Amino acid sequence: MSTVTIPGLSPDQVQAYHDDGFVVIADIFTAAEVEELRAAEGSPAIQQKLEADGIKTKTVHLLELTTRHPAFHRLARDPRIVACITPLLGADIQLQHSKLATKSVTKGTGEFGWHQDIMFYPHTNTSLLSVFVYLDDATPENGCMSMLKGSHKLGPLNHLDENGKFDGVCRATHLWRDQPDQVVAITPKAGSISIHHCLTLHGSPANVSGRPRRGVVFSYRADDAQQLGDTIFQDTGLVVAGRRRGLTRCEPGTWILPRRGGHNYGSAHHQVGPWAQAENEKNNL
Ligand SMILES: O=C(O)CCC(=O)C(=O)O
């Protein structure tokens, strides 16, 4: 990346994040930088992996992106992103996960149901957020995200199907259906970022534009947020600002660890060793 100025967030943007649960910061990256990131997205390292995983024509949420191309590793640590999230998370920040968020050219694919991110990866507190880096202009036609204003103040909502299994989709449908005036389509230009709180309800429709919608998501957490459930990825815990302090901060509340089928709670909980877990599973526990 070229020499950069590091403006961070204005007080109004910090306030907007706290009031609405999301904020858009326009034109963080130059056109040349966007081109560099598009080239990384189109590189063999990424495209061959998409091909191998058979996800090229679907909603492409290719995880562990920072490990797959140095441009994305640099981006996760970019001082302009770090300057924007420091006022929201504090000085000590880690990556929780990274992913490509490209919707393919296949018309009508790429819908992503309404959800709260933290339900995928419960932590001891809610000092987590996601940064979406836009590599194309986001529009309703190409499947931009919509967010429900203020929903981060509602606390964790039900994401379980009728069998009690986590499937990543919020069941409180009335929340966005009954108050359409509170639903905001997030439509930044390429080179911009949006930031949303881990409890902000959001989703995105299919891409019907016939063009790819390219983007990158980084989910970050405060150093004192310890993960309770689901997956520890290759790049989970990557320190992007400050340092690890070994502190845990707990917010009151009860979290449902996301079971995604069978008895798999992911690798994060560390409550049970692998052998004991296998034994428990034999006994359906
Ligand atoms: O790719 C999208 O449009 C949705 C991404 C999203 O909702 C997420 O990463 O939590």
C-alpha cells in the first residue's frame, strides 16, 4: 500500500456507530489500491481455492483470507482500518476471522439471511465488529447488505431452527419486516468501508446485476473478548493493534453455543478434550 493518511473516525461517526450499530466511511482506499485488491481477489491462489471448494458460483465466503494472499494480510492490519476501529474496540485488537465476500456473476445467487454475527462465534463480551471493504460499488441490485438501525441494542436474538440447531438465520423476522423505515441499505462506493457491531441485525439479497460483487470482511475483537464457541480459524487471534494482555471481560448474559449439526460445537470452547468429546458423542451427550 502507498503512503497513507490516517484520519480514523470523526466524533459524529463514533456516535453514529453507537446509535445505529453501523457506520460507513467513504473513500478510504484509492482507485489504485482497489485495483491491487481486485487483482489479489482474482489471483490463482484465491480462484483455484474457490474452484477446489466448489464455491465459485455461490455466495463466496472464503475464510482465512489473510493466510491466502499477502495483500489481504496487509489489509487486515492497514493503519486506516485500525484507526477507524480503535475508538470502537480500544487499543488492543485481534482479528476473529477474515473472508472474501464476493457474490458471483451467477444471477440470483448470494442471498445471505438476516443475522447477528456474534451468534456464529459467541464471546465473553460484545466488543466485536466487522469491517466490510468494498471492491465494487455496493447496490441493492448486486446484493448489498441491509442493516436494522439500533438492533445492536436488542441483545442476542434467536437463531435456532425448529430442532434447536443453529443455522445462522435470525428467527425474529418481525423486527425488520415491521419497521422498514429502520432498515438501511448500505451502498458505499468501491474503496470505502462499512463497520457494523456484532449484534447489528443484517442480511443481503441475491446478486441480480449479472456482475460480480467483490468485497472482503474482517471481523475484529477487543483483546479482552474471549471466544466461547464455534471455530478457531488459522488467523483467529491475529493481533492487529496493541498486544495480548491475557484479560477476560464478561458481560452479563447467556450464550447458546452454535451447534451446526451433530454435536459439533466447533473448536473454540476448550471445555472438553478431544478424547472426552468423542466419548461424549458416543453417548449422545
Ligand atoms: O456478503 C454479504 O453480503 C453478507 C456478509 C455478512 O453478512 C457477514 O459477513 O456477516
